[in-house]
Amino acid sequence: MKINPEFVTSVITKFIREELNKFGFNRAVLGLSGGLDSTVCAFLAVRALGQDNVLTLIMPYGQTFPQDVEDAKAVVSLLQCRAMIIDIQPMVDAYFHRYPTDNPVLKGNKMARERMAILYDFSAREKALILGTSNKTELLIGYGTIHGDMACGLNPIGDLYKTQIRQLAIWLGVPEKIRNKVPTAGLWPGQTDEGEIGLTYEEIDKILFELVDLRRSRQEVIASGFDPKKVNLVWEMIKRSEFKRRMPPIIKLSSRTVGHDFLYPYDWDK
């Protein structure tokens, strides 16, 4: 699980520059929550593209998480990149005024999708590609909102587990205050990732590494000493969230079908 942060940074920054160039972009936009993942992504983006080519959008829901806004503003000040603060409360409240609910998950998902709608709007306005901020742990267990925080044009940190993101953050110089924050999706006051999932990220990552990277079966992982309940919980989360990690299936009716046998790469010779 240990990484070489200097090498990883070099690979990711090159990846950002090259992939943006393939799509015809030289600027990036991302949502900056004040949390660890989006902060690391911002640090990498500025290293790759320069501070003037990175736009960070801070999108709070009213005054719900004022400290996160202050932390995000501190990151912007440190990186000297472009930034805007957009309050999503008027848009979200207008929707739930007409279609009310007491379900905090529904409200959280709406907030995540509202933020992504704003990011895509600014992507078009700025001619900038959206950088995703979901890590490998979240992607594998489906801990994210489909078409919300899981949507993006390019994900620089999607192959790094949460515990590896923490290693990279130290090397990049991310402030200790942000590195030590309790991970939260900011869905409602008091909500935390680990509290909602029921496991710590250290526990999840160790199990995922065994199942995914080492390709061991559940039985093998349990036999090596892991708690059966925890292994089965992680396994079930991976299975239930598969639809979030793939494009919508298309029925095959022709000789060449998108997603089946038409995979035309954008870097083929013209």
C-alpha cells in the first residue's frame, strides 16, 4: 500500500497535461470542498497546468459547513489558483420546496448533482475539463453519487486508495489541518464517511487491496486473518455498486456497437 509520492506526482501531472491536450483543453475546473481528496487534486492540477489554468469552485450549501469553506479558501490562497464561491442552497431549496422529503440521503444526492451541474456549466464557459476527486476506495465500494461527485472528464486520483492519498498529501505539502480532517461527504451535519460505511478507511483499503489488487477470493482473505463480516461487507459494496463504474449497457443490434466492438480511440491517426 506504500507509494513513492514523488514518482506518483510525476506520473499524474504528466497524465493530466497529456489527456487534456488530447481532448483539446489546456485548463481544468474542479470542485473544492476543503477536504483531503479535492485538495490533493487541486495541488496536482496546479503542478500540472499552472495556477492560472486551474479554476476551483467552492460550492457550500448555505452556512452548513462554514469551516470547510474557510479550509477551501485557505487552499486557494496557498495555491494562488482561480476560485469562485457559489452557494447551492437557493437551487436545492427551490427543488425540495416543490418536492419535499425528510430523507437526508436524497437531499445529499441532490446537492452533489447540483454541484456537478454547476461544474459542467463552468466547464463549457471556461473551455476547461472537469477533474474528478473520487479516490479508488470510493469508486470500488460505490461511495459517491452517480452523475454527482463521481462524474468528471478526467480523474487523476482514481487509482489511489484513501490511505495512499494521505501519503501523497504529506509529500505535496497539503496543510496538516486538512490532512487530519475527519472524512465526510458533507451530506448533513455530523455525517462522516466512516460512520456511514461502518468501517475505517484503513480497514476498507486493506481488504480492497487483497480482493482487487492481489485478486484473492473472499475465502482466501478471510483465511489470512481478516474479519469475515468486514470482508463480506466490502465484497457486497463492490458488487452492489458495479453499475456506478460502467457506462450504461447498450443492446447490440448492429455489426459495430458503441461500448461493444466500436472503441475508436481518439489518438488514432486521422
